[in-house]
Amino acid sequence: MADRDDLERIRQAVNLVELFEGVTTVRKLRGTFKALCPFHTEKTPSMSIDPARGLYHCFGCGVGGDVFTFVQETQGLEFTDAVETLADRAGIVVRRAPGAARRSERRRRLIEAVEEAGRFYHARLKKAPDAGHARSYVRGRDYGVEVIDDFEIGYAPDSFDALTGHLRDTGFKDREMIDAGLARRNQAGRPFDLLRGRLMFPIRNVRGEMVGFGGRLLRGEGPKYLNTAETSLYKKSELLYGLDRSRSAISREGTAVVVEGYTDVIAFRIAGMPVAVATCGTALGEGHFDLLRRFASKVILAFDADAAGAGAAVRGDELRIAADLSIELRVAQMPKGRDPADLVKDGKADLLKEAVDGSKPITEFRIDRIMASHELHELGARSRAMREAAGLLANHPDEVDRIQHAIDVAKRTRISEDLVFQEIGRQRSGSGRSRGQEPAISDVRSVGGPLDRSERDLLRHMIAGTSPPERVAGHLFEDPRALGLARSLREVGRHLAPGTAVPLSGIEDRRLAALARSLAVLEEPLIPVADVLAHLEERYAKRNKDELRRRLDFIDPENDRKEYIAILGELQKLRTENELAEE
């Protein structure tokens, strides 16, 4: 870690205006510097830069900081890495402990070895006689010299020691080649080239350092793609191909598109949409989402429409990971049998843009696939579709979204909302609930517009700490936003003494926190909490009774005698409770 004096030297040496000029348009107006904010989309400059103090602030989105903050936010780096990046830029040697200096030097040598390998492969693709078939392949992709140079595409000779011999001649040791993931030892202990006879796509980390390669097989047998082996530099769970060059555009748009392959990333850039990235030979995971959230709040998965491509969008636990990181996850489905590279090559980049613009939230995409796989005109198929969709929603991490999608499933399968909620609850708990048992959430209908007055007042009482916790139950809320906020308020305020206002800063969901703030500042008088609760409880009782009567209409009293009697018992219980309340 650099000491305070070193940090100040770096801060004084780095020109903040020049940093901004590397990612956005900067203008000098009446002695001050203004810029289009690189952190949100805008047409009129709202970013103010003070190079004398090394500070910036955007009056549009509120972001601000110093040179270190800028590098952290635009390059997705930790503070220590940002210090090293700026120190290198300013030519300042940061004082480090001896052990740290040795580790830094070793890492530098490995980076240099990979960079030299990249130059070797790139030169072979452009000029070597044995790379003729590789040049034919890239010409078939319509890659001109500009694309080949921009993405540093290369060719690995089909030889066991072409690269290792070159690196040895340029001063690299065998141990460095192996530690950089460029070579392995044979049984005799001699290093040999790891990737051979392949079109090479250099992979850079978010700092722009070349750390490995993805190699595509062009002829012969073997895996279509091979990547650099895991090393201290190359950790595929923490790398996204193309992020180093697309991070600024992704940051401006607030959106990243994840595609399947390296050529798809290139296709997006050729099409004028430089926001695509791809994983490096592994499934999309938590490390990738953690990387993307530094630049984007929305991530779109763009896959082709065949079984493998579309299936890739629905595997794993992407939804829960994305929700935990406050990322909106969507799916853009390509025209059947086409991937982004195919569309751009055929001059149909407009279809690519249409697919991205028409992306769907991932849960909606998954439910659509479930519904499409069942014959919904058949009674049994509707039940199976509902249960399958309920299984998906049972694992959905966002309660508000879960409720909204459950209502949609009920409409599409023509099955009672209560039954859908019951099935979700049964699958969430993992135990079979009795068929006549009432669901925890019942008949949620309102999903937009202003909140119901009584629900709104109950939430305001909860915020103020003036509601009795034992009487505030989930079934009192019909609006999913109100239900979600009630759950959050209960969680945040569970340890507070009665009468203590709930600290709204403890609500993690940004939408619910904004709703809570809007309710907290309302000036209209509050209805007494006892009256609010009485109204909501009466409303729920009526709704529950109506639902029981609807269910009774669909039950055969002869064949389903047990369920018929159970519902009659529930109705009698409600009638008795109502009579006692009136007395």
C-alpha cells in the first residue's frame, strides 16, 4: 500500500482533465472544464472538473471523486490497483515492502511474456506462409486489416516449440513461459507450446493487460476452443473478453450485453454497439456479475435461438446472483439459427439491434419458454405448466417480482391466483401443504398506479413505528409493492422498541427505499392504525370468503367429498368469526 506522501505526489502529477478526455468529450468554458458525464447518458454536459484540486462532480447523476475514484469507477479496479495504474502513468515509483516489490516484478515479467506471445501470434497471422488457411478464415468473416489489428487477432503455428523458441530467444525463461500459461513440460521436462494450430484471440483484463488467449481450431480434430490454462494472471471466472475496450461505452449506456463467443463481441463492435463481452471458456458466474456491476445496472444475455444457445440463458443461478448485486438481468433472443456474428456478416445488424432493444426480463423469458412447451388448451397441460412455472418462481429472490409473475402465470393458465400462490409456497417450503390450507399471499391484484389508501397508511404507521407488529400480516396487502415494503420494514425494524421510527437507510432494495421515502414525507393526516387494520382485515375476510365460494363451485361433492367438506368448514368458520365481531 502506498503511503500518504506517495498518494499526494500521484494526485499532483496526474492531470484529471486528460483522464476524462480518454473516455468522454471535455470542453473549457469560461475558465472551467465541463464534460459529458461518462457515468450516465446525456446530451448536455453536466460534469464539472476542477483540475487544480483534482476533483470532479456530475450535477446530473451525482457521482464525483478524485483521480483515484475516477480510475476505480471507469476501469473497475480496487483502490490499490488504481494507485498502481496512476503511478505508472505519472512515472512515479511507489515505495513498497521488499516482498511486494518481488511479487510485482514477477507479475510484470509474466505480463510481458503474454504480450510478446500476442505480438508473435499476430505477426504470424499477417505474414507467415503456414497461416494461409487462417487468413482465409478471417477474410470469410469479412475481417479487414483494421479489425485484425484492433482485436490483435493472431495465429498459433501447428508446432510444438515455435512460441517457446521465440520467447527463449527474446530472453524469457522456461519457468516464466509455464507460469504465464503459454507452455507446459513434456515427459522429458522440456517446455512445449500449449496452443497450436489455432486462430488466437488475446484476452485482456479490465486494466487492459494481456493475460491469456482463446484459441479456435480451424482444421483437424480437437475441441473447437481452447483457452489459456488457469494462472495467477488468467482466472477465467474473473475475466470477460472485450470488457477492457467496452467498459467506457457500457458505463455510459448503463448496459452490458453478454454473448457466447469472441466473434460475437467483434460483431457487436463492427455493428456500432461496443457494449458486448463474452466469458472465456466458462459459464457466466458470480465473479463475472461482480465485474459487470461496476459498470452496468442492466445485463442482457444475447444468444442464438437454437436449443443450446437459448438453454444457456436459463441454466445456473444467474438470477439470484444478479438480484443480490442489484443487476437487472434480461435476455435478447436472436433470430432462429443465427448468432450475432452471422447477422453482422450478412449485413443484418439492424436485426441484432432489434433483438437487444426487444430483450425481456429473464424470468419473463423463462416463463414464456415454459408456456410455449405446453398445450395450454388442455386442462392437464395447464396444470403442469403452472406447477413448472411455480417451481421457477419459488426460487425467485425478489418478492415483488415473484408476486407479479405469479399473477401472470394464473392468467395464462386460467388457474386461480390463490392456487398458484399455494403451489409456489409449497415448493418454497419443500413440504406438501394441505390442499385446503389458505396461502400466505392471497389474490394480489394491483401492480401499478397509486397505492391503496389503507395499505399506504398502514405502511406509514410501520415507518413511524406506530403499528402493532403482531397484526401486520402479509395477506392484508394486495399491492405487491406494498407487500414488499412491509416485509422490508419488518426486517429492518425487528429489533426496534415500539414507537421507534424505522431507519429507511436500512432498506437495501432501491425501489422499495424510494417508495418508503415518498411515504415518509407525505403531509396528509394519518388515519388511526386501529381503523386502518380493521378495514384491511375486513377486506381480506371478504376476499377469502369469495375465493372459497369460487373453489366450491368447481368441486364435485361426490368425487371430492373430503375437500368439499373442508371448504364448507372454512366458510362456516369465517361466518362465525364475522358474527362474533359484529356482537
